[in-house]
Amino acid sequence: MTKDRGFEIVTRFKDAGIKLPSRGTAHAAGYDIRAAEDTEIPGDGTIKLVPTGIKAYMPHDNVLFLVNRSSGPYKRGLVLPNSVGVIDADYYNNEKNEGEIFVQLQSISGKTVDVKKGDRIVQAIFVPFLLADNDRAGGLRHGGFGSTGDN
């Protein structure tokens, strides 16, 4: 069977009881991604990186978008401060962290929010994308979170 797109558990969480992302219903677009460990999100607006223990593989012309779950802001006061997380195909198995997906979370409630291991924290949606005719991108990825430069 050929692997096209999906999720795997990273080595450091292989024996930690991590669940692979899943969709809630047959027609849902998003896969629910869970926290891999307990993380406290301070109520002062500090942004925390929450490990998921998973990595995603996909064709080179796909991207994985991480978006808020509808219950995140409304029920828990948690948002993605970057609005949408972008996981590129070449993030998978990168040399820095094996492609582990981390989720930026921020409390907008003014209260500290305790995220527990196994809590659903974000939705992940695979999307194909197009390139411009004059695209000349090159180079190789060496990590994540700004690994392609500051400018």
C-alpha cells in the first residue's frame, strides 16, 4: 500500500500512548490533534508551544494547515496566535526534530488554562497548493519555526 498523506508518532513519544489524529465525523475536513503532555497556558498572553508527539507526511504539493477548533476560543479561551499554522511537506523527518508538530497556544481568557495530555487542541487540514510560473525556490529545510530565515 502506497502512503500518500497521514500521521506518524515521533520517536520520543513512541511508548507514550499518543493517539494519531482522527476526524470526528465522516464529512469532517479536520483531523483533531491532541496534546502529547500536560502544558500550562498562562493567562497573561504568553504563547506556549504544546508538543503533539506526531509528524505528518504528504505529497510535495500539499500543505497541512493547523486551525482553531471551534470550541477552543469559545469554551476554553485558547487561540492559535499565528491564526493558521503551516506545516510544509519538507518539515517531515527534518534533521532538527524529526518533523514533530508543535502547536502555538495562547489564552485570551485572562486565566491560566491547563491543557492535559490527550486534550484536542487544534484541527489539521491537508490542502493542495499551486506554484507561481516564475517560482524559483530552492534550498533545504533544517528545522521549523523560522528555519528558512528571519526576513
